[in-house]
Amino acid sequence: MNVTILDFIKEWNSEAMLTQKVLDGLTDNSLNQKVYPEGRTLGRIAWHLTTNIPEYLADFGLKIDSFENGESVPTSAKEIAETFKKISSYAAEVIEQQWTDDSLKQVQNAFGREESNARILMGLIKHIVHHRGQVTILMRQAGIKPFGVYGPPKEDWIHFGVENPPL
């Protein structure tokens, strides 16, 4: 658990960098990939994890500019990746400027439960990680080798002398 703003910012920046590498691997054609016909597209999920960041933070009392056009998914993978980069950096600045280490101990209602601000911020990270996982699966289904987030993708195991990677 993050007990200081600096702890959170380090974790946030690390996860944002991993997410950025995943999003940088998207192609315009891949944005239409779906798991099932009625499901959200890869583009919709990537756009949601990007544009939800300021909404989430505003819901918990931070003064942050909302992101306009959150409902209209871009057709450009590059635009999604660049927007994530801007928003994730902006979010870190807002948190550093508006909350202190003591702010992390404060408790408020979050999704029907009493949670500390530290746990609320960790929830934002987990939300992004959850959707990043969905994005990597959809990338694979779209024929794109995903970035190895916490380990190498199957194609890169050969570089470690492993011809048949573990499941």
C-alpha cells in the first residue's frame, strides 16, 4: 500500500509506462477487434481506460479538467496512445499538487464502501491494469504481438533459450 504521495507517483508512473508501451503497439485496424459481436472494441476499451482517469479522480475530490469527447472513440491508435500519455502525466501532476501524505489517510465513500484515499488511488491503478489486460488479449486476437508487461510474450521466450514457453 502506498503511504506517501511519492510512493503512489512511482507506482503510477511505472504502470503508466507499461500501459503506454501496450497502447503504442496498437494499430488503427486493431481498434475494431472484439471478443464477441456485442462486446466493446479494443479501441473503446483503450479509450475508456484513458479518458476515465480524470473522471475517476474528480469523483474523489481532485480538481482536474475533464477530457472532452470521451464518448467518441478515435479511429487513430496513435491518438489514443498520445492522449493516454498526456492524461496520465497530467493526473500525476494534479495528485502531487492537491494531495499530501496525510490526504492518503483520509477516508471517503468509494463505490459503496468506506475507503482511504490511498486505496482509492490504488483502485485507479487496478482499473487501468484490468483494462490493459483486456487490451493485450484483443491485440493478440487482432494478430498483434503485445508488449510483455510483467514478462515476455510467447514470441520472446526463444531469447531466453525456451522453445516451448510455459502456459
